[in-house]
Amino acid sequence: MILQCNPKAGYLAHKKEIDEACLRVLDSGWYILGGECLAFENEYSKFNQTEFALGVANGTDALELALRAIGITAGDQVVTVSHTAVATVSAISRVGAEPVFVDVLDDYTLDPEQLETVLKQIDAKAVIVVHLYGQPADMGLIMPIAKQFNVPVIEDCAQAHGALINNKKVGSFGIVGCFSFYPTKNLGGIGDGGMLVTSNKEVYEAAKVIRQYGWKERYISEVQGINSRLDELQAAILRIKLKYLQQSNQQRQKLAQFYFDNLFDTHLFLPAKRSGTEHVFHQFVVRTQNRDYLQSRLSEKQIATAVHYPKPVHQQPAYNDPKYCPLPLVNTERLCSQILSLPMYPELSENEVAAVSDAVNSILY
Ligand SMILES: Cc1ncc(COP(=O)(O)O)c(C=O)c1O
């Protein structure tokens, strides 16, 4: 069986170091918000070219805290994409705000032209840009548009740890960047975890207070906060994984190139690579009219694939409200019936990529 993703392989690749780190934490007697979390925050802010980083319980919380820290409240409109993990949108609704969806381009990232059209129509209070599948969105176009309308940009980098635009890390363009450390992510823990990065001190401090019950001083809540702490075990494990992130992203890029070289079927639409950007291939997503057929034939050949995601958020029961969609989402609705995520993780072998490519080529011809 060729797996679509394989978080256990990511553990086994560094088992000795990870086991030692876990024992160190267990022996320390300090399990929440201690030295490991602080050290990881410092290391991650350096890595991500931002002044501050704040460890939180998961990526959805990172987005919620980011929204609250920049002052988004009930009834505010927040522009984002519908072609994303539902978590992007659930963070918006958790603060009582309303999502306003715009379409995506053929590379699955936010369409800057539609953003401009929508910002002319509504009084949006923020934009959440998603760097989906490891592909950086076009921040060179998006940031000036948002600036023109004076709307802060939050970057959802849950699938794009280490991705670059002109050598600048995603998460350092907008006012806040949000990451998830869900086990299958490019930087994945062995449990839940998340991080918020920013170079804005006020935003950092506001988020830090909300992270723990609204406390500035212990047991005194200045604001109505939540509990969203990154635990010491995850932080210790993630510090080790961070040391190898660049290497594992390069391995993903190498495997992606292997797919590009071996998938010769002309009916397949392969991932776009925008010049000046470094895609980190959280997923390798192809497109075909015969998606369901391709997926079931691959499954018969013991090759696992996935669909990220089968239903756009605006068509899901919880978010199916016409007021969230001022413009038709033509690309979003077209793409989701055609996309297929092929196996992709750093420990996948070139032989396995060759086997997947041969299988795809033979099924579609
Ligand atoms: C694009 C995107 N945003 C947000 C999240 C939320 O992260 P988490 O699952 O850690 O809450 C995820 C992960 O599932 C994601 O893929």
C-alpha cells in the first residue's frame, strides 16, 4: 500500500531525538507553557522572519486569536476563500464575524482581482489569505490592494511552513501569520499545536493575554480570554522537527519534481509554480475531469489519494448563506470536482512516486 500521508514516518525519521526530548519533558515536571514552549517560540520567530511568535493549542485557535487581537468583533465582515479547510472559516464565525468569500485562481489561491471588487462593495474589517497546499498566494498583488482599502491581512499558513516569496517567508507579509502543527502538516507534532507570528508588538501582546484566560496578571482577567496553550511535549517535539524542516521541504520539492517529470498524461492539470515563489508541496494536487474514476482505480492498485476538499465551504450546511457570496465562485465550484491529492510526504521514495506516476499514466490512457 502506498499511503497518501504518513506522520508516523516523520516520527521514525527522528525517533531517537524525539524520544529523548519527550523523556526530558516528562522528567522536568513542567508540562504547560514552560522553557520548551518559550524556546520554540524564539526559534520559530527567527525561522519565520518575524519578531514574535506565540504557541497555541492548534491552528484554528491561532486564527481566532489573530482575529481577536486585531480587534475583529461580532458582525464584522472578513474576506476569505471558500476553497480551504473549513477551519479558516470556523475561526471567523467563532469570533461572531461573517465570512465573505472570494474565488480562487487556477493555482488554488485567492484571486486578487475579485478581492479588489469585493473590497469596493463592502466595509471589510480583515482579509484571511490562505497559502493552500504549500503554494504561496500572490502577496505581491494582494498586499497593495488590502493597503489601498486599509484592511489588515492575516495569513493562514497552516499548509505552508517555510514557503517563500522572493526569499521572504509566508506569515511575514500580513499583520499576523497563523500556523497549524497537526501531525500531517509540513511541520507536524504528535498531537495538536499551533503558532501565531507577528512583528506587531501590540498584536502579540493582545493575543498572549487572550491565550490564557485574559490574564496579564495571574488569576486576574483583563479581557475574556480562552485556554489555548501549546504543551511542553509538543513544543519539545516541534523544536526537533523544526531543525529538519528545510531538509524535509526540499525532499517534498524533489518528489514534486519527480512527479512533474513522470506524469506525462496530457489530460492532467499539474500544480502551478509561480516564479519567485517557493512552493513547499504540503500536497501535490492534480486535476482531471475523471477524478472519481482515477481515484477508485488508484485505490484498486493500493495507492491512497485524498480530496482536499470535496465541498467548498460556502456549500456546506453550516456556511450556506447567500450573503457570504457577493460574487459567483466559478473556479471554486469547478475545481473541487476535479482535484486529487496524490501521495506526498518527505519519506515517500522515488520508486513509490514512479509507481504512482506509472499508475496514473496507465489509467488515463
Ligand atoms: C488551511 C488550514 N487552515 C487552518 C487549519 C486549522 O489547523 P488545526 O487543525 O491545527 O486547527 C488547517 C488544518 O487543518 C488548514 O489546513
